[in-house]
Amino acid sequence: LSTGVELIAYTAVGEGHEVLTNESEQCSWAERIKIELGRVLPSYMVPLHIVALPKFELTANGKIDRKALPKHIKKHGTFSVNPLTAIEFELMKSWQNILCIDFLATHDNFFKLGGNSLLMLKMLAEIEKIYPVQLSYASFVTNPTLANLVEQVSTAGIPQKHSNIIEINKSPKNRNKTPLVLIHPGGGLSYCYLSLRNYMKDLDVYAVNNPHYGDAQHTFDSITNMAEKYAEQISRRIEQDVICLGGWSFGGEVALEVANKMVKYGKAVERVILIDSYNLLSFKEEAFSRKNIVKDMALMGVDINSLEGKKFLFEVQHNRNLIQKYEPKSYYNSVLLLKANEYNKEDEVFYSDARNGWPEILLPNLEVRRISGKHMDLLSHPAVATLAEAILDGINKNEIEPLGV
């Protein structure tokens, strides 16, 4: 079927065979077929999507019922890599909007994701509105990847400006719905939450960056002062009187401290959502080792020898030092812990405790829900879909009235 901008092929697996349900296996199978088709067909005739069905539905005349074929094909890249810089964040958002895509990596091919010449012109024009740079169309055609665009913008001398509060998603039809505000993890930047965007179209989602990221001369001297600053920024940016707070890993710990301070600014916190956050003071000293930090950076695709990698490493080490000096305060309102149910043997020290080290005296109203995936994979495909569903479920089941109502 030609949809006007895409070519989709359907195949019936036949009796005695089952349709693959594992998404990575589906992708691998489809790519192998496209390679074979590319050997005998011109490139414009190779379908962008190949969909396997148990069987074809037939019309009364015995022909394939085209109306019964699935119309909406989920598009995505080879695998997801969360943005690490402000430029990657903005460009990934642009690709998501234009290609209607859920997730992608910086090496993905624009045209293989459904892009065409008209969409390319629209996308490049949109980027030139964001950044004062003249992009090379010819360069992009020969290397149509996000990485190429990031390099073009970066080499043009565009500074990496990190806004304190960024907009992950803005829903035009739910202005009265409780917004979600997510605090950055230990790396100081919150671009990793972009992967939640397409699963939360009906919710306003914001994320908080460390305003001192990359500036070793100006840093927070305590978690308490960090949380005070974030509470003030959130109160000025978010117009709703009731909010949900949350954060992945380190971000969850900070979110609890922020929640304790929001009343001062006239905001009610509906719920705090801890995305596999653990009370690090409950664990051994080796949890803070440089070796573990570097290992986590490698899993996130951060080059430790790059300028951004050095900034990132400093930020993580500094924030873990702050955590070691911090004594968490009790928080008596509703808290949801989304606990990863998979872990490596060397990480068992973190996950053997059912409450991730949070004693009942600190969080008496803690609800724990296990979700699929490992700690470092929760914001990446495919685990992010389950995570988003759990977050939305946690928000919808715990609505409260604004302060003073």
C-alpha cells in the first residue's frame, strides 16, 4: 500500500506459524526482508514498513480486504539513545514532531524513518528558526543523520545553553490536568526525560536542569539549597496550583526535598514519583566509587574524554558528594516508588531491599510498584513505555484539591 509518503508491505505468516511478538525480533526480521528486496527492486520500491499478520481478511469476493489492514504503523529508529546536550534535545524534538516518531538514535537515517524531501526542507527550516545557523542541505542529503545536524550546529559556534526548566510536552487540551515536573538525575541535565514525551501527549510535562551545570566555580553546596532553588523556579514557571513531582535515581531524592518546600510557595504536591530512586545513605561506600560512575556513563553513551563527558563526570561526582552529606527529611504525603525488577549481579546491593532503602519512618505513605527493565534502561525503549504507563497510572489514581480549596 502507498500512503502517499510511505510504502507499507503486509505479509501473512500462514498456518502453523506465529507472528513474532518480541519487538527487537520483529525489527530484525523486517530489516532482513528489506535487504533482500533491495537486491531485486529499485530503492523507491522497497517498503518502509513490513507488517506480519496471522492471515489476510478477505472480502465476500475472496480478495484481500484492504480496509481490514492495520492503518497506523508505529515508527521508530533502531534503538533509543537519550539526548545528552541542549542541541541534541531540540533536534530530537524536531524529528519526533515531523516524523511522528517515538524514539530514535543520533545515527538513524532521516529517510529510512519515513522522511522525504518535503519533510527534510520543513525540518531544516524549523531548526534554522531555533538556531542562527545556515545548514548545508547537500551535506544532510549525503549523511541524513541527527549526528550530522548536531555537528553542523555545534561547529557553527552555537553555545550549549541549558534552560533551567524545559518543556518535555505541552498538551493543548488539558490545561487543568495536574502537570508533572521531573528533577534531573545525577548528571545534572534532564534531557533523558524526552523519551517519555510521546507516551504522555495529554499531560503537561516539565523537567528541571541544574542551572550551574558545567560551571565548577558555581555549584550548589547542599541538596537543601538545590531543592530550595528548584522549588522557587517551579513556582514561578508552573501556573497550576497542584503539581506532581518526580525524578529518576538522584532526581527522586531531590524531588522529595523539593516537595517539602513547595507549600512555602503556595503549591500542593499531589504525589512524588520516584523512578527507581534509592536512599543512597542506606548502601555501602563503594556505591559512590568513580568506577561505578564511569560504568554508568558508558551505558548512557557518554564519552568520558569529551568536553561534555568531563562536565558530566564532575556533575555526577559532585552530586554524589552532596548526597553523602545529606540527611533526608521525612515526607508524609503520597509517594510512589517505581522499582526496576531486573538488575545485574554486581548491583544486587541496591535492589535486595524492597523499598530501595527508604525506611518507613522517612516515607510512611510509600507505595512500591515493580516495573520491567534495569535501572539504566528505564528511560530507553522498550522499558520506557511501561514506565510511562506506570507514571500516568500513579498520577490519575491520586488526585487532590489545591491548597486553600
